[in-house]
Amino acid sequence: MATVIPPPSKRQKRENLELSSTQQDVSEPTPDAGSFRARILDDAGEPIIDAVEIQFADASEKNLSTLVNTYLGREQDDFLPYRFDIHLPGKDTIVGVFPSSLLSLLQQHGVTAASETIITLSARPQAVFKVRIASRQLHKIRGHTQAILVCQWHPDTKIKRLATGSGDGTARIWDGDSGTPTHTLKGHTSWVLDVRWSPDGTKLATGSMDGTVRIWDPQTGAPIGKAMTGHRGWVCSVAWQPYHLWRDGEGPRLASAGGGKDDNTVRTWLVNSGRVDHVFSCESGVTCVKWGGTDFVYAASKDKTIRAWDAKAGTIVRHMKLHSHKVNHIALSTDYVLRTGFFDPRSQSPPATEEEKVKIARERFEKVAKKGDKVTELLASASEDFTAAVWDPINMQDKKPIARLQGHQKAVNHLAISPDGTLLATCGWDNHAKLWNAKDGKFLHTLRGHVGTVYQCYFSADSRMLVTSSKDTTLKIWDVRSGKMLKDLTGHEDEVWAVDLVGALVASGGKDTTVRIWT
Amino acid sequence: MPQNEYIERAQKLHGKRLDTEERARKKAAREGHKQSENAQNLRGLRAKLYAKERHHQKIQMRKQIKQHEERNVKGNAQEKEPTNPVPAYLLDRANPTTAKALSSQIKNKRAEKAARFSVPIPKVKGISEEELFKVVKTGKKVAKKAWKRVVTKPTFVGPDFTRRPVKYERFIRPMGLRYKKANVTHPTLNVTVQLPILGVKKNPSNPLYTQLGVLTKGTIIEVNVSDLGIVTASGKIAWGRYAQITNNPENDGCLNAVLLV
């Protein structure tokens, strides 16, 4: 009887499998490409590292990021991921996408003696977390009997409650995880034009076509107090006072903007008593109102100007005139932090005590807005005159904007500033969105792809993605770094009028009366 | 009937009369007198024709005057509140009313599988080949074998079609019975628009008829709907849509169809 070789042991089998399944590294070790001297600038353009010798072989974004973090003396746990823009020596061009081989990129752009020039890199800190791309439809929720005009997620990313306002005169609250309705808020007699969660998530404000503002308790779905009447036209926009400005004993305040032809006022209300605090007026209907982190109330109006009032004193402080047609929308660089208040997406649970909440809300605001000891809250305005503009209303000296963004071929409908305050996205009637640098208004990318008017755009919390909604029934997700489309979310049967996102969940609604949640 | 452009030629050769402009001015100035005289004195059929023409002219004139008056009015005539809900940023905006208002009702219907394959006219009378084709017997060779046919019903012939040589042309589609456009009705909007035909998708009687592009009642045609601004589910502008012919084009001399949505 012939000898039979025993079957391979488990270990042998595993090793064989590994050998056959993994790709062997057959690439040649890269020849020594030499080194270069790098100067690394921070966000504001100040040098972090004046000159440092780096091997070309080691010049990857990850290594450079580690270098910057070590240089700034951070602990391993506090390391921030950085993205680097390469300033090509001797040219004005800045390359925004870091290549796999820096040397070949420099050679492509005609830099021959790469090892002898100092190459300037500007480091842009990125969010430490990363938002997943929404790629499929999670829920299609029917319920509203008329078109959905506005939607907004609860400020806490973990709660995942969605509020929508509709043309049937109701606002509804939905559970984002299960896609089920929780409450129907009935009371308005006409369309609900705006829905805003308070920054602590305990109240919901709705503004309606019938000229009233109502406050609701999202836990029970019951109204709080009576309808706040005073506007004579419709209420097209409402804004909550940022959490860190809520005064003791008085509770939150709310600003509402009156549109229509008889009403040109912005009213601020004491929410707890339903009393009017101040009435500010414009020359023509108001289109959008925002409440800044320094207690300024900003309002864009059809009279072509943007006004800022001090909400405490009740006086006008800025009057920004530039646009030659009505101003459609305004956005603040602090929109995201003011809206989310003390809910930090990184922390596990919200702070327990009142003082802590205010402290965290203030810290989050200052992290975005404070440069040195100066608070700069950027304001961007989108206008019907085909342009957008960036302003610094707090430190404004000469009544001029920081930049005027020209490039759109039709009216600009909506804009958003990224949560880290570096990017600005505009979108409008010329079927595409554009990305700009929010700080100096430099043009970055045109996001082409929609075949209808782009109605709204929002950034994800990590400022790496942009979601746009359009008349062509689609939502599109864009990579802000390369300006490429990442995902096309199709499924709506008609125009998409409202979109909002929290974490990886995107909610949208529009003319086809269904709310859709994408993940 | 003028033969050739002899007036222009004479003017080019010899120039105009020196008093041409004055004569034209005078003629125009007397136009009113002339019209009045005609209106008073013409009798019989001439008077009828004249009155009809004048009536038509006056309608046009009044319309034009009205247009001018409307143009002169400053500001918005009246601000109407839109009847369908729109978000705050679309309020107060003069939206061009498109025929796009495809209600979600039809769209829901489309989502149902059953609705997708039902057409407005499910059953049509079959048309025999004897009825559709006329045998051509002209010419010695042709008469002997009689292989040539003339299509007796309306047809759609694509824009880039050229007829084949006589020797090889088996089916003749007469020029007088060719159609390029169809009056297409949108079933829910109740609007009818004239749209160019792109092709014949299916003639239910016979696959050969489909190939020949024969247009009879119940035939499914593809029409160019790009003017209507209909958008597909994936957000592209819809270009071609199917429609079904609802009349007998050979009797009516026009092509009526209903859009399949």
C-alpha cells in the first residue's frame, strides 16, 4: 500500500490561502528622489513651519499632517487631519488635490529644480470625523397632502427627528430611523413656509402664509402658547436666538420676517410670553432673517439691502447696500454651530447643567468665529442680480463687502457656508452650483450636472460634501475638494424644494408631497 | 400673374420715377377716403367680400391698440396669490406657466405596473393587405408580374428617407399621404399641442405596417415632447414620448393622438 501524504494542516491551509489571495508587492523600491524644502502656512496664511527638509518619497498628505501636528506639539489623541494645497513656485496657481507623487506633479508644471526651491503648502485642518455619503433611499414617507415646502432636522444628530412644513397647513415631525410619523402639528390656516428647531431642541417654531408664528412642543406635538400674530403679510422666515445669548429668566427669543406687500417688518418675540420685543422695518418685504452669534439680527430684503440690528438695544447697526436687485437669501459662517447649539457631534451626550450648556455653545461659536481676540462672523448674501457677496458685518469699516462673487448667469437662489467657515456654495436659476472660498471670495469650482434650477444647497457637518436639490427632481452630492459629483439621488417624482442633512441622513421633500430620507 | 421680377429689373435698370415717394404718400393719405367710398358704394358679392376683409382688419387693429394700452400701464396689474403651495423663495416670482404640471396623480398611476401597459384604444380593427396596398400594373414587366404596391393609407416617412430606384422599389408611399406632425392631447392636462413625429413604434395590425410607418387608428407613435418640459424620474429632460393615434387619419386629413403617460 502506497504511502499517502497527510492532508495539509489548518495552518498550512491558511498560509496557502493567504499567499494566493493577497497581491504580492512586486514594485521596485522607489529610487531616492531627493528632498525639497517646504514652508507650511496655516489657514490665515501665517507660517506654521518656515522651512523644513522633506524627502520626496515621504511627502504624502498623511505624513505631512503628522509633521504639522507634531510641530504644533499636539498629543497623539488631539491630532487633526490636514489637507494641503500646493502653491506652485513662481506661479499663481494653487493645486488643491494632493498628488500621489509630488515630484511628478512639480515636473508636470515645469518646476525642474524641485529640490532647490522652497515649496509653499497651506494646511487646511479637516474635521476629525467623516460623514458617510448618502447613496440610497431609506424611506419614502407619505402623509402630507400637499407639497413639502421646508424641512429641518433636530439639532442633535443622535435624535434624528425631522420636522417638515407643508402646503396643507400642517407641520409634521417624523422619526428619521424608522420613517414613521410622530406628531402632526395642526393650527395654521395656510401653508407652513418655515420650520425651525430651537437650538436646544425643546421647541419648534413655524411661520406660515397666514401671517402667524406658532411654537410647538416636539415631545407632545401640542402648541405652546397662542399663535403670535402681528405680521400683516406672510411669515417667510424665522430664526431663533443662539443658545449662548438666551438671557436668564427671559427664555429664548425668536425673529420672524414678514414678506408680502403690506408687511416689511422683522419682529423679535419673547417666546415664553408671546410678547413682541422689537419691530424692525425695511423698505420692502423681507426674504430671509438670521440671528447672529453677537446678538445681531440680520435681514435680507427685497429693497436690495441687508440690514443688521442690535437685538438688545433695538437699534440698526449696519445697512449693507451693494446689490442691484432683491436679496434672496443670506447665510452666516456660524449657521451650523448656532443651529446645533451645545450639541457637539463628537460628544456622546449633551451636557447636564445649564451653565455647561451655555459654556459649550459659546465655545463652539467662538471656535468658528473668533480669530485672535476679534470676532468675525461672515455673512454671505445671494441676490437676484446674478451675484453673491461676502460681508464682515461686525468689523465693517467702509460699508464695502469683502468680495462680490460674479459668475452666475441667472439669479442666485440660495447659498451656504461650510460648518468650518472656509467654503461658500451658491446655487441658482442657471442650473448649477458654484463653490467659492468664503474668506476671500475666490472662485473654486462650478458644479455642473443638474438640468433644472438648483433650489437649495447644504454642506455636511464635516465640510467635505455638498448636497443640492433641484427642479429636475434629483438631489446630488458633490465632493467639495474636487468639485466632482459623488452621488445622484433619484427617486422624487417632482421638483425638490427642501433638503436638509444630519450626519449621513439626508431628508428632502418637494412638490410630490412625499418626504424622503436617504442614507 | 407677373412673369419674373420685371418691375425690380426695370427699377434696377432705369431707376424709379422721380415722384414715386410722393405718389405713395398721397395714395396712403387717400386710403381712408377710398375705404369709405368702397364701404358705401360696393354692392353684391363684392360688398360682402369687402365687408368681411374690413371686419377682419378692424379686429386686428383693436387687438393691437389694446396691446399698446396694456404696455403703457405702469407696474403690476394685480398681484395674484398662487393657488398651489410654493416655498418662500418661489413666492412673488413670475413663474413661467409650463405645460409641465404633471400631477402626481398620473405619476402614481404610472408607478403601478398594470397602468403601464394599458393604452387608450386597446382594440382596433385589423387592416388586410388587400385594403392597404394597391397593385401597380403600369409598365410591361411590372404588369406581367405585378409585384409593385402603393400604400393607400397615411404614412410617416423619416426625414432622411430617399426613394429607391424604380426597379427595386416594392412599396410606394405617396407624398400626399405623408405626415410629419400630430396633434397630441395630454390626457390629464387637457391641452393639445402639435408635435413632430419621431417614428412609428407599433402598428397593431401587422409588423410590416410598422416597418412601413403606416398611420392608422390605434398605432403607437413616438413624438418629440421636448417643448413640454417633461422630466423623467432620473431628472433628465424627456425627449421622446409615445402616443396613440385616436382618429382615422385617412378620413380626417389630420393626425390626432393621445399621449401615453
